[in-house]
Amino acid sequence: MQQVDKLAVAQAFGRAAQMYQQHDALQRLCGERLLALGALNAPGHLLDAGCGPGGFSRHFSARGWQVTALDLSSAMLAEAERQASAWRYACGDIEALPFEADSFDLSWSNLAVQWCANLPQAIGELLRVTRPGGQVLFSTLGAESLQEMRQAWRGLDARAPVNTFMTFSEMQRQLSGLPVRWRREALTLHFSDIRQVLQSLKGIGATHLHQLPDRQPLTRSKLAMLAQDWPRDAAGFALTYDIILGVIDGD
């Protein structure tokens, strides 16, 4: 179980709340893949756990679902409410959901459980609040994420300021008692310059580190070195995410 400062995570995402949608390509693309795996039949009650500014809450609301939007960050939740994203809003922790058992027909969590300290506890809570016959859909990031960033930072003789995510095999082991249908995919985004790459991480609030490395000021010369060492192709500077999708059908 990793040590997670939930307040610091909430604050990091809160600072990004109003500019999140300018940098949310990863969330949108991952969510689209997760949608394709779900058995989304007649609309009912839906939990969007880790809703951010409410992009997928609005998607489901527009299709007739009664959406409860939950986020650890009150600022993210306020942005979701400002955009009339859901039926109701709750500030809370996925590992201790503030809802009765069997409250939802579908529990949805797109790229949020990687910020939880205990993955089985988080998924167990999503299952607890899902009705029999319902479904849990979740996505997270695996250990192979952000390899380009790690490679470029090695050129500075420094550790990249990114978190270490759980391996896919460890996720499978920790959730081995649950009937999870898994899918794994490498999703690569491209950017025109190194500043856009780094801004994409900051812009979605994903800059909180569970373990702080020795920080080095990112001077102009170091930024140029990063750009020189960063893997790129014809489409630009690459940033690849190890996307893990999970589906659990309720009993």
C-alpha cells in the first residue's frame, strides 16, 4: 500500500480545476475506450467517482443518467457544478464513499484510482455502492507510463518528477479475488514542444508526487537538454501512458 497525502492530491487538482479541460486529452481518450467496454443499457443512477470538472458526468447526464459527481477536490467539484454536470455533487474519497450500499446502477471511475492508497479498498467501495446486476467501470495508469519523460530526465542525471505507478501484474494480483475483465493499451500523445509536454501534466493537476525527489530548478539550459533527449517522431514530442481498463459485472 502506497502512502498518499490526500489533502495534497486534492490541492494539486484543485489548482488545475479551471484549466483542466484545455489539457484533458488523456482523460477523454481513455474514457472513450472505457465507454466502449461498458454495457450501458437503460439509464439509471450513476456514480462518477473522481469526476474532475465533470466532462463525463455531462456525457452521461445528456443521455438520461441521474449522475452523482464525486471528487476529492472541492475546487474540481465546484467547477463541475458550475457547468451543471450532474444531478448531485459530493466531495469525498473513493476509498470511503459516502453512500449506502447498492445505490448505483453504474459506478464509473476514469483515471482516478491511481491516486488512492489502497487499490482493493477503492475498487471494493465502488462494488459496495453498485447494485446487483450493475457494473463497475474503472481505468488507471500502469508502471510503463511516461517512459519518455523518465528517459529524458536521465540525461540530466536526475530522477524524473513523476510517480511510480503499479505494475499491471500487481494490479491483477491485488484484485485476483474479483471477476475483473481487463484491457491494457499504450496511449501516446504528441506535443509540438517540450513546454507543452510539461504543461499537459501541470494542466490536469497530475503534479503531486507521493515521494518527492531532489528537485532541481528547471533552467532554460536544462529545458533545452530535456528537449534534446526527449523521444520524438514525425508527430512531435511523444508522451506515452500505460492505460489499464477494468470492468466488473455485478452479481
